[in-house]
Amino acid sequence: MNYKNVVKGNEAIEFSQYGTSNELNEIMSGYPVLRLNEFNLSFISEPAKFCDLLDTDTFLSLKLKKDDVLICRTNGNPKLVGKSAIVPTDYDYAFASYLFRVRPNKNIINSPTLVAFLNSRFGRMEIERYAMVGNQANFSPAKFREISIPILPKDAQQRIENYTYLSFDALEKSKQLYTSAESYLLECLGMADFAANPDAYNIKTLKESFLETGRFDSEYYLPKYEDYIELVHSYPNGYDLIGNVCDIKDNNYTPVNGIQYKYIELANIGKSGEITGCNEQAGDELPTRARRIVHKGDVIVSSIEGSLDGCALVTDEYDRALCSTGFYVLKSHQHNPETLLTLFKSLPIQNLMKKGCSGTILTAIGKSEFEKIPIPLIHQEVQDEIARHVKKSFELRMEAMQLLENAKLTVETIIENGGVIC
């Protein structure tokens, strides 16, 4: 990095800290704990894991504060090591041990500028220079203290901070628009105040159960699933089965050696139906599960229990990318892509997918069960309204991404120009 006004990492920060190494759970027991999975652009989103082994004092010591900077410490993918995010406001979240946090010395560098630098190509060069690579790449707080960090002019740092928080505002509006689309769909389905039967048992004869379905597992017959099926069946505009409404694109695609592909995994799926990123790898380096090709307007839906809400709409950026065979790739004859996405993330369809899951080592919903899930045939005017909300949500997300790109480019341009602000 050819820039004269630099300091070592230890001079640029006032504080660093590892996260908790205690076991996490998915049953919402204890305190929420942030992981790399919840890095969303250069920000964070709501954690999916919890820890009931933290006492109050430990949690308070790990609680995230506005302008904390979180950095990925270790990962099997070296490209993710050193990835950073800013905490844009106070959160009642702790964070996991494969992350660490730093608090910058604001007299030297503000948090948005530090994150923009770490995520820039110059920051990546410093991280890769000091990271330790083995079976797991590692970039510890001790290594962070050795990297060179540029000290940018204060007016440039203010510009970067403005870009960053304008981006956060756009991202929050994007989430709100998607949430409103989901709420509108539930209202149209008559589900706004719906409560399924909570009973944890049902009584079925052998003829009504195994001889009809081939399923022995009691979960399959819970009353709540019957309630969700009845709800879909009662939709005024009718319903049909997924296998009739959608093309399921499950032909395997063989990547070509030496050709670069964008590869979408479950970790790349955001909570509002967006693809948050991808890996770019040559065909011969891709995992064997990278066998589904996707096109603009497809909807990809996770088949894995515990991650069934991992659904996303394929946009221009990911046209002809590859995704994991753990996804169903769908195109509907009856629904626009935005409505199909919102349907698959809705409570009734999520529950009916969960009903269809089976397996021991890896529990998932197979194609035969997936195809026979009923989905409502949504009125066209409702589809049009949902599409407006989702499209605007995606536009705001693109705006947020561009603002973060502007922040990163500001850092890179000043470094390239030796401190001159353009």
C-alpha cells in the first residue's frame, strides 16, 4: 500500500475482544448470538442462534454497541477471513467466537472508514498478508494489530460515514417494504390473525396414516398441518399443487473446468428474499453440490429442514449462476416471481414444507412431498401489489449497495492518489 500516512492496527483501535465459544442453539433459548451468517452487506441482521450458557455479566460484556466493528477471525474459506461489518446502532446481541470486535480510536479513524478500508482491495491485501492459512484460515486480533491502516483526511472520513449511514437507512426501508409485502399476502390469505391448533398429537387409524401416506413419523400428522392445508384450500381464488403450478428445474449442470462461475449457497440468502453475495470459483474448484443453473426470475427454495426459509429471487446479477442442489429452482405458470417468493416464505407454506421433511442424518423435503404441497392461486391484482413492494425493496437494496461501494471507492481513490481527495 503506497500511502505515507498510516498507523499499525494497534494504534488505530482502543479495544478488541473475542466472542463467546459456548454452544449455540436454534430454539431461541438464552441470549441471541451474532455469527458471520448475519453479516448483511457491511451491516448485521437479526441472529438465528442463541446461547443459554451465558450469565448476565458475560452477556453485558459482549453486548454490541453502535460503531463496534466486527471482523471474521477464522473460516474454511480464506476469502471470508477478515470480512468486516459495522454495528449501526445498539443491539441486545452477543457475538460468536469466530468473530472479534474492535472499537477504533475516533481521533484516528471512524468505524465506517475502518470497515470500508478492510473491505477494500487494499484492506484485503493487508489481511491476506498477515492471515495464517492452514486447514482454517485465521486472522486474529493480534494479527489485526500488525496491519497498516491509512489515516484519511477528516472530511473524507465524514463523507464515508455519510455514505455508510445513508446505505443503512436504505437497507432498513428495503426490509420494511418486503415485510409489508408479506403482511399484505397474509391479510389476503385471511391469515393476519390465524392461529393453528397447538396440540402436539393427533389420532389416526393405520388406514388414515401409513397406508395412505407411507409415513410413520407422528410429526407428519400434527393438527396444525391440517389447519394450514384447510387454510390454503379455503382461499377464494382456489389452489393447486406445487408440481402443477411450478416448473422444478432439477436437471444437473456440469461446470466446465477453467470457467469462472458465481456459486450461491445457503449462507448467501438474506432474510428478505435477496441473494447477498456468492463465491466465484473455477468449474474444477466448485463443490459437487454446485449443479443447479439459475436464471433471472427464478425463485430458489431451500429443501433443508431448519433452513426452509432460505428462499430468494434471482436477479440480473445472478443470471446463469450456479446454486447448490440443496435448493429447488422454480418458475411458476400462475404467479409472478415476487409473489412466488413471498408465498414460499409465508407461514402456511413454510409449515407445509416442514411437514414434508424426512430423513435421519440430513432432514429435508424430497421432491415427491414438495410437489404435492398445495399453494393458493393468488388474485392478479394482489400479485401486482406484492410485485410493486418487492421490486421497490430490491431497488432500495441496490441503492444501499451502491452507497457502500461509493464508500469503498473513496478509500481506494484517496490511497491511490496519495491522500488527495477527488
